[in-house]
Amino acid sequence: MRRNLRTPRAAQAAAAAVVAGTLLLTACGGGDKDKDNDSGGKQSGGSGSVSLPRLDGASLEVAAVWTGSEQANFKKVLAEFEKRTGAKVTFVPAQDPIINFLGSKIAGGAPPDVALLPQVGAIKQAVDKKWAKPVGSEAQAQLAKNYSQGWQDLGKVDGKQYGVYYKAANKSLVWYNNKVFENAGASEPKTWKDFLATARTVYDSGVTPVSVGGADGWTLTDWFENVYLSQAGPEKYDQLAQHKIKWTDPSVKDALTTLAELWGNKDYIAGGPDGALQTEFPASVTQTFTGGDQPKAGMVFEGDFAQVNIAETKAKVGTDAKVFPFPAVGDKAPVVSGGDAAVILKDSKAAQALATFLASPDAATVQAKLGGYLSPNKAVAPSAYPNAVQQKMAEALIAAGDDFRFDMSDQAPQAFGGTPGKGEWKALQDFLKNPKDVAGTQAKLEADATAAYKG
């Protein structure tokens, strides 16, 4: 896949700044939620920072795979667009893989106007299939003003802007139940060796150390990517992401062997491998923060968006639920990012206006205030985020500039990196069940990758 990503050093430095700032912070109160700030103070009924046309009588359909609180919060962003323009916007729930979902809609003559695509590879596929339409000058002006070049480039195909990255994710975090850690006398690990030692300490206290949402294969790709980036380094990461080296490469063997140090100890995984493979991501989070002193697990790995699911429990981010960066396997801790980009499928004045709105700080500030969300838009004020933990995450993301690595599976063709029951998702689910089969897993990954990249 064609990507131009740079070294993650600045992102690592920014993430290091998060360590001291986020781990002992308590969640702030709601005072900031109701205050105007530089980028969002005029949103409610006002003109905001971006000029939008009146679109009375126009209607739009917007498709995304988001569910639950994430979907509900995004609908509030769409409601603000309706208020500002007079357009009517309908949210269309999509299924993974979204490219297949969109293909069915297009074949039936009813594509949504705009789709939020969670993979870089999906943007390229939409362009190759001639579904996607370039964004106009107004949206491009917002992107140039509000985004680093790296985030702009992720939405380009052959130099032309098709995607507007509305949502970002820091996918290099481990959330933990603070009461469990206190009871066990456990400390926050900085290295993989320390992480395994912390897991042992939690296990000895009577709590299973780690919750894994293995029913959703994408969580397992995130585990692999963090281990691989830290252990193999950024150059190898880019080569594997573009399939310039094979999945049978010794560096992949090393990463899988490292993962097996955790996944191969069934006592360390909530429900064991079989239980993990039946646990979807939201449950993997909530079961870590429910059950009093005896939750099903003490830690859960995933991105900043886990806060949405933590909010469904009684745990408070910053006090009951704390976070540390994914531990360093090699010389440096990994910094892996993800994101969702708005892509226009039916070109119209209204669709272009929505793309412009989503590229502005006005849209992002609406959802930032609701929590469980990070924006790559550097014009969003940190004070828009609802607690100190998330404010630090947002500042670190913006401080990273262009220096990050985008989720590897999201750069791959969707048949390999983004399809339930197939490709990388299925191979890593099988590996979770049988972590001794490193060579077999590598062979399966390489065969599936070869087929998908050729296709």
C-alpha cells in the first residue's frame, strides 16, 4: 500500500510526556463541558469557525460501522450540521467489512452520500473502484489549516484528496483497574519483561491479569502491531505494512514468539483462550471495571476509545481506571495510531459541505466534549476534552505532528487486514488459541497477504 509515514520519535517523546501527566490524574468535573473555547464556542446555533451553506431541503445519508455510545455521540455532530445548514442527515449503520457493505449498497443503486472508512486501504479500494469522489476546495482549505501534513496525506490517493480524517486513536495504551493494582501491590510496567512481572503479581493476588477481546480480530492485530513496531523497529514495520517483506520473515517470528509469552499462559487471559475468543471488545473493557475487588481481569489493552466503554461502568477514568503506555518490547515503546476518514460517494453541495464541516474544529469539538474521542484536528482546544487524561492524550497526538505509525492492518487490503473470519484477523485468532504454532501462523499470514495484495 502506498503510504508516506515517518519515524515515530516525536510521537514517542510526546507519549512519554503523557506518562507522568495521565497516570495519576483524576477525572475532571464537567465544568469545561459547558464553557466556550477557541474552536467550539460558537457552535450552538452560531456560525462557528467555518462558513457553511444553507441546505434547506437537502438530505444526506452517512454510513459508519460505529455502534453504541460512539454512534450516539457522532449523531450529535450530525445534528449540529443539520442545525447549521437546514439539511436532513440520516445515519446508516454499516457492517464490517465496510467495503463489502458499500459494494452491496452501490450494486443496489442506493449508496450513502458519505461513508466513514476505518482503513487507509479501504480509501484506496473505494478510489480504485471509482466509488469515491475528491473533496472540494473548501474542505481542502480546512484540512490545510487544521491538520498536519501526515494526516492530510493519509486521505490522499495518487496525490488527490479523497479522505477527511475526522477521528483518530492512540492504540498504544493499557488500561488497568486501580483497585486491583493497589490490592496486589502492582506497579505500572515500562518494559515487556516488567509487564509480564506485573501480570504475575496481579495473578498471585487472585485476579486474572489480562482481558482480551478476541472475538473481534482487530484487537489482536493491534496487539501484534505494538509488539512488532517496538521490537522490529519502524523501517521493518513499514516494509511489512507494504508487504515488501514476507510474513515468514524472522522479525514476525520474533513478535509472535513474544506475544506467546502472554497468550500462551491461559491463566493470564480472562476466560482462557476459548473465553477470550468469545469476548467482544466492549465486554473486554467493561469486565475489567466491574465486579468490585474481583473483576474478571485487572488490565485490558486498547486505544483511548476504551473510555467510551469504561463510561458504561461505575469506574471513573483517572481514579478507578488508569492507563499506561504499551510497554517497550525493544528499545522504545510503540506509538500506533488509527483513524476514520469521511469519504464522499455521491458528490453534491450537501456532501461537500459535510466534508468541510468534518474537517473543521467545529465538528470535532462537539464530539470531543462527549468523551471517548480524539481528533487529529490541531485547531481543537485541549479544554474541549472532558477530563485531564484525555486532554493529555489529545495534546500528545497533536504534538506528534507527522511522526507516527498508522495501524498496519488498516493499511492492508481489507480482505487481509479488515475482514472478520479471514486474513490477519482469523490467523491471529487461531494463534491466540494455539500460540505454539508460530511457523504455521506465519505461513497462513503470508498466504493470505499474498492473495490479498495481488487482488
